[in-house]
Amino acid sequence: MSLYSIVMDDDENALQALPKPQRFQVMVFLSLMWSTVFCVAIGSWAYWGELVIGHLAVALGVAITGLTFRAVKTVENTAIKQ
């Protein structure tokens, strides 16, 4: 499995446990979040010359993405046990 598929392919990543419409909604949310992260990172660097804000934005994006995937995995595991 490629790194791209682990994150971007909703049939192979942790979101596969969700129904298709919910997968779409989560992927749209994550894409908007990542667009915002990169805009903040590039904007802060261009305006202030500070890379700290950009690094914090990327780290926050990675954390939110990881927590989203983990929450779906937890729900999936709970549903399987019942």
C-alpha cells in the first residue's frame, strides 16, 4: 500500500468503515483544513518571514488528520465488537 493511498484513497484508508457520503464529507473537511494550513503557512512566511507559525499550522494539521483517522478506527472497532 502506498503512502498516497493510506491518506487519499477513501477505499483504503481508515475512513473505509464509514458510509460513502460520510467519507466524502470527512475528506472535504480535511481538504479544506489542509488548504487553510498551507495558506496560513505560506502567508505567515511571506508577510512576517516567520516559519514558526507555518510549522505549527502543519503540525496541527497532521494532528487533526491523525485524530480523525483514529476516531473512525475506534468507531469501527466498537461496531465490530457489538
